[in-house]
Amino acid sequence: MPNEIPDRGIGPVEPLWCARDVSTFLNVSQATLSRWRREKAGPPFLQVGGVSRYNPVTVRAWVREQENAHG
């Protein structure tokens, strides 16, 4: 897969997503993501150099959890 980073002993890892990537994936605005971060209500994120980033695997897992909880 061309977007994967080479294995460094932890297995292949996808590049982290920015808020724009996540907002596109979830079909919500970046403002909604920002509010969710403040309210600790959306998908888990991490700060990298003061910028919010999202692990794509974690975002997908969060979506599945939402489906199970509310579906």
C-alpha cells in the first residue's frame, strides 16, 4: 500500500490524518471537530507539535463504536 510508512518493528502504520481528512471522512465540518475536541466528544486525537492529528485506525474504530452504541 503506497500510503504506509515502512515497518519499524511495530508493523505498518498509516500516516496520521489532519482535521480536514477526518472532517471529510466523517462528513462533518472542521468546526464540529474542533467543538468535539473541546467537549471531548469526538474521535480520539493527539497533539503533534501543537497540531491535532488523528490515527485513521482509531477514527475507524470510533465510528464502529458509535454504530454499536447508537445503531
